[in-house]
Amino acid sequence: MIAFDHISLSLGTFSLKDVSLTINRGDYYFIVGPSGAGKTVLLEAIAGLHRPERGRVLLRGEEITALPPEKRGIALVYQDYSLFPHMTVIDNVGYGLRMRGMGKREARGEVAGLLEEFGISHIADRYPATLSGGEQQRVALARAVAGKPDILLLDEPLSALDPVTQEKFIHDLQRLHRENGLTIVQVSHSRREAHLLATRMAVIIDGTLVDEGRADVVLNTPRSRQVASFVGIENILDGRVAANDGGHATVDVGGHAFEAVTDAAAGEEVTLCIRADDVVLGVGDGRRSSTRNTMAGMITQIVENGPVAEVKVNCGVDLTAVLTRRSGQDLHLAPGTPVTLSIKATAIHVIRG
Amino acid sequence: MKTETLPGDIRRGDGETVLPWWRQRKRQHIDGCTLWFCIMGAAIVGITVLALANIAMTELADPVHLLEVAASSEVLGSILLTFGAGASAVLLLILFGTPLAYVLARSRPSRFKGFVESIVDIPLILPHTVAGLLVYLLFMRRGWLGAPLSDIGIAFEDAFPGTVVAMLFVASPFFINTMREGFEKVPVHLENVARTLGAGTFTTFRTVTLPLSLRHMYNGAIFAWGRAIGEFAGVIMIAYYPFIISTLIYYSFTTDGIRTSRSIAFVVIVVSLAVFYLLRRMTRHLGRYDDRV
């Protein structure tokens, strides 16, 4: 639907470097990256608010590089909501309709249904300064979709909301995406949001797009150590392939052998990525199983986080396993407890080079 | 603790009792540092208060002469001319200074921007006679701008346009800098959102940026108007006649002596105070968008 073809642009000392990406109709596209990586600039560039120095922007196959934002049909919701403080809620939501030539009275009629849909009819005549964060967010979203845009851009829309309001808003976004078939591009820091919402995603670091593709692929099989770290893979281990027998490799990590599935040749430097929920933790002698990697170690730390617990284990290398708090209690786990860790060779993602 | 209801308390429709202003004062703790700051600040305010009290007491002691001066057509005409020329200068500043202020507020720092900002500020740092001379040299009948404009019938020397242009020159930094501050306070995100909602650049400026900067526009206009109507040296270089109020006071002082010039000055003080107070009252709710207050 919209594609960036080798886009480069500079803003003061910051620059986007040679960014190419494709967002298809109906995608829920996530852009993730650390603070200052250029996520918002990329979003604004999609909206047409920054003119690229090099490269082309294509919308439905047609070049729109020089097309101003008001003619793109792409709406934007900022993290700070950016409601017009001098307009009431109803005027804020109707702004886009009036800009497209609709009369004030007609726009108000059109907007009334939308306010009902978003559950904000009761605040129609209020000014933004008097609204809660959740109400402001709903108004901003209603304003953005009022003009029926082709693409909706969201800049970290959930970051300023409390957990309960976040859940409600996630449902709103899922509904918008599912029922209206809206193409949504969202900037976020949150892996959880990406898991819940994203169909495709891109990782941007220091102005460069370092990974792009299906959300599950980027999250589970990242292209580089940097991306693995950013998407929150808990166990990232550097090693060297000691032997490879038809794709079944033995990787030496600081004197410990890990078995993994990869085409990397013997002697090649690799990075192993292991999700904490792929690490199975046992107490006592492990029974015979198909698991290729079994190692003994000792618990160094247990971090409880709601219903789950992250268990840090030293088995020569430091590894993290995640299990339910109840499992931890049943196994009487505590720092110093000797345990056995098991990891399937197929659960290890190998990054070459 | 319940406050005792006394005569004068106001009972609202919802049954709540509102205290009159003289009973609303609250005991406020002032620390030593703030107290010293207040004392030092009072010295500045004190000079102005003393000067005003001095002239007021003298003038009010002879109300017949004061009214005679205040009612003279020369004084009234001069006040109207001064206020009118100041308002014309401010209107021109709003028309031409607003776009400049917006460009300065939104452009990225550069040497060129710094240069333009310095040019804008020049009238602030120049002696007023120098400012007047600059205006005169440019707008006199043989001046770069004065000559062609004179050819189409617009004369500046000893004429109303000369007064306006001199006032505009000295007052411009006050308006442009205040307006620029106002534009800088409008988040760029608001403009970006308006653009994505279908508003062009000028429509965004008209419907979002300008309404949110109205308070600064009014304040800038009031500052500039105050500066303009108080100008003397800058104006007399190009337009000694017709007399604006400061020229009339100077003329009266050098020809009739202190008594008449002091009375004119007192009339100007009273009128100016009244006008500025009214303007402030009229604009106190401007730019506040909160239906809770």
C-alpha cells in the first residue's frame, strides 16, 4: 500500500539512512526501536511531514514523495494526543471533516455517531484541558478516523495511560483494525503490544532499519544480536561452531557445548538466541528425553513478576528460565537450589556472523 | 473551621456563602529572602508612584487650569493623533510582523536567522535620535523609499504617514518578539496533526496556530502601541508637525513653561492609564481554554 524505497533524510544532527519498507493494506505494522532511534521521524515521514533528501515514497504504486500531508489521506495520533486546546471535543473530532469542505453543522452531525461509537458523547462540549488521559486518547483516535483515512499512524499511543485504560484502548485498536480493515502503523517500545497487535514489524536503530518482516518472525528469529536484545530475547550467547553434521551444529559457548540447528560451518562465529520460556527447569535427576541440551546449574536469583517468575541460573553460562510462580513454589525453588535446564536444539535461534 | 456569617457575605444560588473580597485575605507566610526582594522591588515601584503622586497632587490642586488644558482642542487633537498613529503602526505590524514572527519561530537556528533577529532588534539598541535619523533618511522626499512614494502622492515629512512609519520602526521589536514567543509556544505537533487532517499550511496557521497565539498578539500589540505613542526623538526627525503628544509637551515646555506642559502630561497619564487598563481587562480571558474556570 505504502512503500519507502531507499529513503534518506536529515533533521539537524539526526538522519534516517536508506530506509526501505513496505506496508500492505490491512497490516497492523509496528515500528520498534530504542529512544532517539528515529521512530517518530519515520512516522512523520510516512505522513509527509518531512521531505526525503533521497529515495521515493510510493502509495498504491504511485510516487507521492512530494505530496503534502493534507493530500495523503494518512492520519496521525501523537503520544501527547495533540488535541487542539482552543476547540471543544466535537470541534476537534470534526476538524478533518471541515477541512475537507464539510459545513460545520453537517460535520457535527457526522461526528455525533463517532462520539457515540467511542463512548465520548458526554464530553462533546468540553475543552481538552478538562479531560482525563484516556478521554483525550479516545478523542484523538476519533478525530483521526473521522475522515476515514487509508492509513492511521499511532506514535506510542499507550505509553501515557494506566494499565486498565491501556487494556480498553488495545481492544479499541483491535476493533478498529478488524472491523474497519484499517491499515495501522504504530510506534512502540512494548513487546507485549507487538505480540498482541502487530501483523508485521520493523526495528529501527540509530536511523537505520535493521530488521523488517512478519511480527512473529522478527520477534522470535531476529536478524542480529542488536535486534535480539531489543525485542527482549532473554538469553543471548556468543559462541563458535565446533562442528556441524548436516545442519545439526555443536556450538561452543565459553567451554559449554550447545546443540542447535543451523547451516553455519565449523569455526564460524554465531550468536545463540533462546527465549526464557523455551528453557525448561527441573529439580533432581532429569529423566530421559529428546531434549538435546541439558545442563546442571544453580539458581542465583528469582525475580517474581505478577503470575510468572524469572529464574536466573548459572550453569557455567548465565541463563534465564521463566515459569509460573506456582511451579516455582511447588518445586521449592530458591537462590542456591541446584537445578537442571533443558533446551531443545530447535528452540535455539542461531544468528550467523 | 466555620467562618462566621457577617453582613456583606454573598449567598449563592446553591446555598454556598461567598465571602466578600475584604474577608477573603489569607495569612501568607513570607520568608526573609522574599521580604528583601519585596523591599528592593518596592524601590523601583516607589519611584514611579512618587513621580505620579507628585504630578497628581500639583495638578489636582488647580483643577480649573487642568480642565482648561484637558478640554483644549490642541491637546485633544494631539492625543487622538498620537493614539491613531500608534494604532496604525500596530495594524501594519500585525499585518507584516506576524508572518515574520512565525517564520522566525519555526525556522531552525542558522547564521541567517541570527542575522535577521539582530536586524529586528536594532531599534531596541539604537539611540532614539539615530532611529529617527534612519527613518528620515529613508523616507524623506529624496530618500530611497520617500522619493518614489512621494511621486504617487504619499509624503512623509511633517505628515501623518511620517509619524506612523517612525512609530512602526521603534515599536516593531516589541511586537515581533512577543509574537514570535507566542508562536514558539504552540507545539509543532498540533500543526502536524492539522496537516494530516487535511488542512493546508495557511489553513493550519489560520485555524490552529494563530488562535492559540492570540494572547501574545494582543500583548505584543499593546506593548508596541505603548512604545509607539511614547516615542519623541524618533518622530520629530521626520514629522515635527503635526504635533504628537510628546512633541506638544516638549513644545509647550519650551514656549509656555512648566505649568501647561505638566497639565498636558497629567492628562496623557490619566488617559493612557485608562486605555491600558481597559485593554488589559478586555483581553484577560483571551487564550484560556478551560471550561472549569
